[in-house]
Amino acid sequence: MIGSAAMIGSSDARSAARFAIVGITNVLVSFCVFYLCLHFLPAASQRHTPSGALANLLGYAAGMVNSFVLNRTWTFQAAGNTAVRALRFCAVNLTGLAVSTSAMFWFVDVLAYPAVAVWVPVTLVVMTLNYLGCRYWAFAPASLAAEDPE
């Protein structure tokens, strides 16, 4: 019993560390795609300025694709139906985006707290929720994830 608890703990620590490393690569991928789109996409208006919103959307999407692939294959080594895993992964990430955006709106725009002072703890909370959602639902072994058609 003690040996299995230690294995679970080390497995959790390893997957959490890998999740953090993947997160760093996501930021790099997102920024690179954002930057390239911002500078190389055709002009979005007659003023010949690229669309920051489009560049941001494409960068965010590239980061999510990178995150899905690396977390599925490396962090959690999840087998099973890729489409189901992808939908769950998107649900986890979009929930995190909604939580962080709502918290930033409430604490910064409504209550007037400093943005950076809010962003740091909100990001840590959402990152933790994303990890738990990925570990125990999106990429969970079939025995832990109900309704996971293999």
C-alpha cells in the first residue's frame, strides 16, 4: 500500500512537471505564431495594419494544438479516442479561459485591483484547474474517465 502511494505521488509530480514544461513551450509557440502573423499576414484594413486580434487568435490556437499533442503523448501518455480527448481538452481550456477572463473582469474592471496583482494568482489557479481537468478527465485512463469510448 505504501509503495503504491509513493508511485502515485511520483507519477503526479512527474506529470505536473511535464505539464509545466509543456506550458512553457505553449507560450513560445503562441508568441512565435502571433509575431509571425502580426508581421506577415496581409493587412487587415486599408490602413495596412495587421490584425492583432487575428494574430492573437491564431497564436492561441497554435499553442492549444501544441498543448494537446504534447500533453496527450508526453505528459499523460493517454491512449484512446483522440476526438473525445480533443473535445474534452478544448472544454477544459475554454473553461479555464472563461474563469480567468471573468476573474480579471471582476477584480480589475469592477473592483479596480491592479491587473498584474490579479493576473498572477488567477493564472496559478487556472493552471491548476487545467492540470486537474486534463489529468482526471481529458487525458484520464479509461478506468478513471467515464464514457471514454476506446
